[in-house]
Amino acid sequence: MKTILQIITLLVSVLFFAQTEEKGVVDLGPNQKEINQRQDRQRNYLLNFLDATYEKRDGIYLLTEKETKEGQTLEISDLPTFTGKDLEEIKIIQNGKFRPFLEIYFKPRAQHYFSHLISKNAGNGFATIVDKKIIMMTPVEKEMSKRYIRVIGLYDFEQVNKLKS
């Protein structure tokens, strides 16, 4: 998941700050074109992954990262790890002058399983699917709360609320 976050950061920097060779940028090294091509493949893979339609029911799915000849790939679990039945509450937490974030709380019966997943899957992630689309992703970190997932970044709160229905 750390790789995915690096790719997203790279994508943002490329879109907003990059210059092309046509504008007179000097090649940074003999391997720069190969590095750029690899980064372009990773960026395109991630964009296609996020934009794809998944024939899965609404829920929170475990994401695992796999290494292939082409680079890193992501795999979504076949069944949802958590569904609306496992959720107790969804809160928007105001964050001062920064973008608010979400806390998705689990019911007590799901908290034990969530705790187990955290210990076994640090470095992987969770993808939230609503209406067959990924609406948000968050990494699994060992220091996560055992009661909730905190989502920082882009999300549509109306879609997130569909999880509880």
C-alpha cells in the first residue's frame, strides 16, 4: 500500500510540476527514460484499477499487493471483509483548516476480527466499494485503532453512508 501512496504522490507531482523533454528539460541520467516509463505504467495501472467496475457488493475489502514481471499489482479479496452490518457509526472529524477525515467504527463483534486483520496485514490496505466502484482506499498500519478505520483524503460522504444501508 505504501507503494500505491507513492504512486499517487508521483502522479500529482507529474501532473502539476513535470516538464517534458520538448520544453528543454535535461535528462537526469542514463536510466531516466526507463524510470519514467516504469512510473507511467504504474500510474496508468493505478488509475485503471481505481476507475474499474467491480462486480462486488458494497463493502470494505482487503487489498493485497503482489509483485509481477510488470511491477506491483493489487488484488481485492473475493468477499467483503466488512459490510454495513459490521459498521456501528461513521463520523466526519473536522480537522481545523485541513480537509476533514472519516472514522468508520465497527460493531463490537467485528472489532476482534479487525484487530486480527491489522496484525496480519500491515502494509496492505482496504478498498471501500459502493455501487461497484472503489470510492476510497486506506492503508493497513499496525498502529491503527482496533475500533475504526480512519480515512484521510478524497471521499464522497453520501456514497460512504450507503455502506450502512
